[in-house]
Amino acid sequence: MAKRINALKCPQCGSGNVEEIRTDFYRCKNCSSEFFIDSDDINVNHYIYDKTPTPPAADPKKILLGVVIAFSFIVLFVILGIGKKKYAEARQEETWIDGNAFFMETPTSGPVYIAAGKRSKHLSPANTKSGDPVFLGFYDVATKKELKIVELPIKADRIDIRFAVLSNGATYFVVNEKTMFQVDKQAKQAIEFSPEVYKNIDGLASGIAKIELPYELYQDYFRITNNAGLEVYYWAAAHKSYIGSDAFFDAKRYSWSDQDSIIPITRFKLFDADGETINSKKLLVKYTQQTKAGYPAADVYMDWMSKSFYGDERRDASDTPIDTFQNEYLAIRNGYRKSAHVLTAQNFTPGRFYFDARLLAFTDTHILLAFKTSPADDERYKLQLLDASAGKIVWTYAVDDNEKMYYPMTGLITANGVFVDFSREAAYFDQNGKLVSEFSAR
């Protein structure tokens, strides 16, 4: 049958804009539908052509993998973000430089670390000659939380800080052997031993050239060289001074009258355990002496003496031996005993010997020692707390690193624990000898 189509339109959209793509097959240029003409019944048949391909069905495994990968990237970015934040905070954190740490205890604050030195955020530019400011800081012992920072009225290029505690509990520190401060424990401040303070002290009007700490515990004095080159012994406990060593030692060898206030004191001292000092073996001596109120206590000297050579001197009953070794005996000679007003002296821990020992602190109730139990180089140091009445060992702590002991050490005994100033950091121990914390200002 002949075709009788006058006008051909797209059966999908009705557009007449069509084109023949092959015999009896057409494509609509408007919607891209394709259709054909059935010559028998003049029917127009069509199908729709969509340019967008049908996506394949999603694979559940691939979906899960994608979720895991995406989550991993999110976690990674979060971790990196936190890490960068912590790194930035660490860089901004203030640190101590070339300082020293010590300890104090107050009724209101409890145990507190004291730090003195430079601070990382306050260093002067390299081309300046004024030096860097020096600070004093206070920290809680248990948490090491900063309690207070105080800037001192001095600047320094190098820094050397030494702390000292007097028998009355007062705490001092000296910066570069030149400037001295007393710690105000209640206000957490530093009081400078300034020209306004010492200008009226005998021997210090010319100014201070050098300040040295006492060699032994609780001696309560500072040896000061004034700007005239004279040695002045400043006895801080009574705010007195003595010009020259002779005047100072003469003040210790005093006599008294019935009107003077006489105070008995008990002290401890390490002394060579025999006449041979090659192994630095020590014994612990306890002695009691009388002192005059307002005057420094006299030094107590002990000697190993030959029994045969000092036989006549031994006839004095007051020259009682503290200890014996072979043909020698350790005693305080009669002259020293009288001038130092010594009442009693004894080997406090008979049978115990302390190698390379240091007496760190003592009170009426306890004694703190650092020592080795043998002269071996690889022997670890021990800290030991003793009862001051009978010499009973309260606790012993093995130091983890002997290098901590190379610096001259000091300690403090408190009602609740023990403080030790090691060479690189300070440490606090509780009543049972357990390490509570360590703190460094270096």
C-alpha cells in the first residue's frame, strides 16, 4: 500500500522537526526519540532514546569501603589538627632556663617548689648588653601547677643560683654570688638584701663584691667580701656582722655569766670512720653543745688520735672516745670540747658505715643522709631517713641515676615528707619514702 502521510510528527513530543535516519526510520531533533512507519497499517511506532546511560547497580562492598576511607580521612584530619594545636601550645609554653629549684612549706599553701632563673619568653635580644631578667616562681608540689611568678629587680647574662636554709627556717638564695634575696613564704615574694638593708651593717657600707654560702648545715651566716676587699661574716639570724675570720671565730669561743641565756642544741656530723680516708668511709656523730643566745654556735672538731701517743691526754675523763679503730680512737680534744662547750658526743649508728656520704638535713626528730653502701663505682646511691632519737631506719630510697648526686646537695625535712635538691632537679618524697614528684628549672 502506498504511503499517505502528508505531515510527519514525533509521537513523543509532537514536534515536526524530524529527520530520516534510514528507510522508514526517523529521529526527532527536538527530543531525540526515534520512531518508524509501518507501511501495512500506517502505524507510527516509537521508542525513547535517552543520552544518559543507566548506571549499574551499586556494589555494597564498594559502598562500605568508601565509607571507611572517608571516615579514616576525617579522623586523620582531626588528629593532625589536635597535634598541630598541641605543638603550637607547647611552643608558646613558658620554660625555665639555667635556673635552680628548691622547696618551702607554709601552713596555707602546703609543700611548694621554688624556682629561680631565666624564662624562655623573656630573653633579651642577642645584640643587647643589659642581660636577661631573672624570675622567681612557685609551684604546687603534687600537681606542679604554677602558683605565682615574680620578676626580680636584676638582670644577668649567666646565671648561678644557690639556696640556703637557716636554723630558724628562713630561706635565702644568692644569684651569681652577688645579689641575695630572702623568700617571703606567706606572700610568695622575694625580699632583696639591698643597700638600703645592709648600709648600716658594720663592714658593708662600701657595698658587696661577693656572697658565699656556709659550708655546713644550719650555720646561719654568709661570708661576704665587701668592695674594700675585706671579709665580713654576716650572721643573718641575729642581723650581726663580724669583720674578718678571727673576729667571727672569737665570737664563737665565748664565755658567759649567770645572766646570759644559755641554750643547749643537738647536732649531727659525718666524720671519717678511721684514720685512712682513701675510701671516704664515714660514721655519723651526734653531739650536744651549749650556745649563748644571740651568738653563733662554736665549731666542733674531732680527731683520730693514737692511743699510745695521746695516752696522757686520755687521762682526762671528759675526753671520752667516740669510736675506736685499731690503735686509734676518735674523740674531741679537751681544748676543743671546752671552747665549743660540748656536753656529749657519740657514734650515733654503731656498726654502720657510709661511703661518699652527705648529711642533707636534720631536725629534732629525723636525719636525712645520702650515701653508698660500698666504695664500688657502680654502687647506686641511697637516700635514707633516720629517727633522730635512736637511729632507727625509717625508709631507704635507691636513686635511679648516680649523676644526680654530682652536684652539692641539700635537703629539707618537713612534717609531711622530705625534699631533696639533686644536681638536675628537685624531688619530694612522702613520709614513707615514696617519690611524689620531681621538678626542674633547667
